[in-house]
Amino acid sequence: MKKIYFFAILLALIFSFNSLAIEITAIKAAKNMENGLIVIDVRNKEEWKETGIIPNSILIQMLSSGRTIRKEYISELLTTLGEDKDINVAIICHSGGRSSATVSMLQDKGYNNIFNISEGMVGNGSTTGWVNRNLPIIECKAECK
């Protein structure tokens, strides 16, 4: 019962963050990767295996197998991003919820150029998603073991 309650709270937080995140389309993110935009994929290994991953993206799982936020999550993000608060980063997940929450968390830490790929990898009901737009994908190999 506690897991269901926690998951409900997590979903409420994710959807409340959704309106605060600065959004970028998958197409624009793919194009901006050529100019140095970093993409961080916060899905889990099973999701990476299912759809593949974006070439040159950074993979950092947000949730544990119990569907709770991993205690190392924020510290891994901050280590990856470093001290430059103006670094250009886009966050992607399955359909935009976890990425939106992550963008808000990073904005609260002072990062200025953090974007949410709100359509996610597979779409969010009103948009297409990275995979369905036929944007670059590679098979997840070593990262998914």
C-alpha cells in the first residue's frame, strides 16, 4: 500500500512540474545535438532496451526498480552537468513526465539552459515522440546489461 501511495505522490509531483519546464521538440533537440546540446535519458534499462537509445546521449536512470526516485539520481545528474550553470542540456524520458520533473529540479539548482523534450521517446498522446519521428536511435548494448 505504501508503494501505491508513494507512486501517486510521485505522479502528482511530476505533473505539477510539467508546467514549469522549458520545452523543446524532439526534432529541434536532434538538430541542436549537432551544435553541442547534451541529451540525458532518464528512463530505465528496460525502456532503453525496448526502444533503443539516442546516439551520444547520457543515460541516468531516475527511478529504482521499486518505482521510487533513486537516492543517487540528483548527485549523478549534478556530477554529469558540472559547475557550468549555462550548459545546454535536454532531458528525455518515455513521454515527458519524468523529464519535466528533472528539468524543474535542475532549474532549482541554478541551471539555466535545461530543456524538456516533452514528447518523450514514444509520444505523450498529443505529440509523436523521438522514435516515431524516425530520429536517430541505436541499440542499447553495454548500458542495458
